Amino acid sequence: MNEPISIATVPSPLDFFQDAQFVAFFRQVAPYIHSFRNRTFVIAFGGELVAENRLNALVQDLSLLNALGIKLVVCHGSRPQVNEQMKLKGIEGQFERGLRITTKEALECAKEAAGEIRLDIEAFFSQGLPNTPMQGARVRVISGNFVTARPVGVVDGIDYQHTGRVRKIDAEALKQSINAESVVLLSPLGFSPTGEAFNLAMEEVATQAAIALNADKLIFLTETPALSDTEGAPITELEYDDAERLLASNTFPEIESFFLKHAIQACKAGVERAHLVPYSRDGACLLEVFTHDGIGTMITEEALEALREATIEDIGSIISLIEPLEIDGTLVPRGRDKIERDVNLFSVLEHDGRIFGCAALYEFSNEKMGEMACLVVSSEAQGAGDGERILKHIEQRAKAAGLRKLFVLTTRTMHWFLKRGFIQGVVEDLPAVRQHTYDWSRKSQILIKTL
């Protein structure tokens, strides 16, 4: 009896392309995964996100962060839900200076709204449906009396009644919970030592929790777009002192300023990064955390990006940048030994602890010329002008060394350099030593710029 013939399916070019995309993506996010393991994130969102039915997708993303070893404290708001409860009960809302006056009746509405959202969050974290991102997830959610509150009291003759402020965060209890791989859930309610409950602002709860935990990140998922400058260009990163100046200029609408104020407060108190991220993008939290520029605005204690001379610790990063271009023939293979020997000639572009670009400057002092080699910018950071910044940095190094001309040899990027002031030259224009080592088989274009 003849055996059935098995015909192997030949992968299509599209399959290969999709595989390559997947592998490239995973390799790009791997450094973030390594960096963020065992780090503490406080992630906060308002009731608006819940009202727009985005909670389930967010919980799936948070479960993934938890699975990657990130310690999570999640803070939720409930303003639209409180308003809805009050409307159903015929209670009129009262506000002064943007702050709700929480009457006894309004407090009951706040409790009901917070309770409903908390139960929804816990239910979504408990999912485990096959063929969903929650399949196999085992996330334990803990909530409790972590927040001690005090009353706002009477301000300028206005009694805010059951509206409160955060007095204290039980940081030790929070740490014990997140160190046990649980997700801690904080509602916008706090309790006084006398047993009273107070209605709190989600933004304040999240900020104070991040400060108490000395969190690595405070992420606000907001209903507002990302911050932009006066010309409409997105602001992806700000040092907190620059953010303070922007806040004082009254550039942004009230709600954006409110979030920015809390982000600045967190960074001034020691939180390394605070993010304002629009939740309108699906997967907003993941896009902000695992991509180079993110999709929101990041407030930092200090500048994250630096152009500096390379050290021995940068060798691995430099090799990983230039190796793909050596393989495809764009760059001449150098070998690890040569890079180790020449590492002091390299400059690197560092952002948030990662190397995204590099270039080397070889000096020919007798001819007052310098060669720039290995100008590379990571594929995930291209298009942001980093290549030009590295070029200018190398030009400055060359001028400081007393060089008068800078040249490059290239087979594929001639026009990029021509646009930046270089002109075509010939082999005889090179320093004598470099003329002897010129590789005629590559037929590299020679481009020279007077400094």
C-alpha cells in the first residue's frame, strides 16, 4: 500500500518578511525588558478611560508588564462615574477652584463609583480565556487601606466637607505586596485615623504613591493629547525645570497643566520618570514604555540624552550598532579587536542608558585632516536628526584637535553628506597614509568638508 505523499508548504516572501519584522521587533524591545525587570511603575488613569470601554485592553497590557517582572501599583479615578451616580440620585455637584465639594451624599456616590470600578478591574485581571492575551495569566490584585487621608477643611470660607488630601502612603505595605508579585490597586479614597472616608484626587494618590515608593516611573494615561509646543510639534521629553517654566507660562489648557503639575512634583521628589500618555492609542502604555520616543511626554529629573566620548563599557553596544552594516557591506568589517583598540576615538549617542548612535574620528595631524568613520544611528531612532547631531559633534572634536578638514568614505550615503556641506574629492586629496590604505575594490566615494 502506498504511503500518502506529504507536500511541504513553501513559505512565501510575505512570511519571511513578517518573520523578520517580528524578530527585529523582539530584539529591539529586549533591552527594555531587561532594564525594567523588578522596577516599580505607578500607572494611573481616570474614570474617562473606563467610560470609553478601554479598561479591558489596558488590563491586558498591565498583565503583560506584570509577567515581565515589573512591579505595578495601579491607581484609578472615577470622576465621570461619580457624576453619573449623583445625577441618578438628583444630587447637584458643587465645585470650587476645580475641586469637588464632597457632601455626605456625594461621598456615598464616590464610594459606589470606586467600588464598581475596582470590581471591574479585579474581574478583568481574573480573565484567562484561551486565545486572548490573558491566557495563562495568574495575576493577584490587592487593594486595601494603604492611603491615610486628611480633610481639605475650610479654605477661604468654603467647607470642602469630605474632600480630602493624602496624609500618608503605607509604603512598607505596598512594597511587601508588589515584591510578592501582586498588583496593588489604589482607589481615589482615603481614610483618617478616626475612621472617616475622604474623596481624593486620583492624580494626588498616584503621585504620592510614586514618591513614597521611590518609583522608577509614574505614568498618567490621560484623556488629553500629548503635550506640544507653540508650533504644534510634540514634546516627547522635558527636564522638570524646563517643564516648570512651561507650566508657569500658562501654555497648556487647565487639565493638561494639572497632570503636568503632578508629574513635576513627582520628579522633584525623586521619581526618575513621569509620563503623560494619551490613552486614545490602543496599547498606549506599551508604546510609551517599549519604544524609543514613546507616544507621550516624559518628564525627567535630568537630561536623558548625551553625546559623549565612548568608554570600554560601550564596546558591546558599538559592535551591535555597526555589525548589521558590516554584514550588508555598507561598512568595512573591523573586528572586535580593532574596535577595542580604537574605542577612545568613538563618540556615542546615549539615551536613557542605551546607545543609539556612534561615530569615530581618526586624526591625520600632519595634513590637519580627520576621517569620520562608522557613523551609525539605530534603525529605531532614525529620522529624528541624530545622525546630523553626531556629525556636528565629530566636527567639534576635529576643530578642537586643530584639524581643518574632515573626510568620509562612503558607498551608499553620498547625497546625505553633500547636503551637509561636503564636496566630492579624489584619492589624491586624502592624507598620504590613507591613500595607501584606500580599498579600490569598494570604489568608495570620497567626500571632504572644510571646517
